Amino acid sequence: MPKPPNEFLNPDGLSPPGPAGYSHVAKVNRGTIVYLSGQVPIDAAGGVMADIVKLNYYVAAELDPANVPKLRPIRDRYLNMDSPPASTFLVVARLMRPGWLIEIEAVAAIGD
């Protein structure tokens, strides 16, 4: 039986992901890896990008921490939360332009 194109793993011995919903490991078994920056989570036809294997969140320190949990339900609408991507969440001093509060990078694995 062929391996699935992507596997999302939480190996024993690592802390459980908890309520944030992410995977510790995203393993790409076949296809092409694509690095995305500054993109909305849909393709040209309006379809959701279901091939995301890694997300990096950069949040400006000026963002009120009470707003961070509001990001999860928005993210969950666009991703397969049965197999959530590996994720990193960073608080940075500031982003490129004053007033920008969040930037999200993504890595996708597409095709066979």
C-alpha cells in the first residue's frame, strides 16, 4: 500500500500539542514542497489550500495577548484540523511596517 503524500505526527516522548491544534512533525512522502509568504489561504479558484504542512506565525509584541486565541477558529476554518500542520508561533518586537500585527508563512507539499 503506498504511503500518503503527507503524514502529520506527534511522536511519543514529545509534549502533547494541547488545545492549540498542531502537529510536531509534518513528513512529506512525495510531491513538491512550496514555500509561501504573504498569501491568503485560497487558490485562484477560491479553493482552500489543503496541502499546508507547516505554518509560522509572527505576531508583533504590541498585539494584545487576549486576541491570540481569536486566531485559532479562523485558522481552523481553512486547515484540516484532523491532521493539523506543524506550527511555530513567535512574538517579535515589530513587523516590517508600523501597525502590522501579524504575518504568517506557510509551507505546502503539492502534487505526487
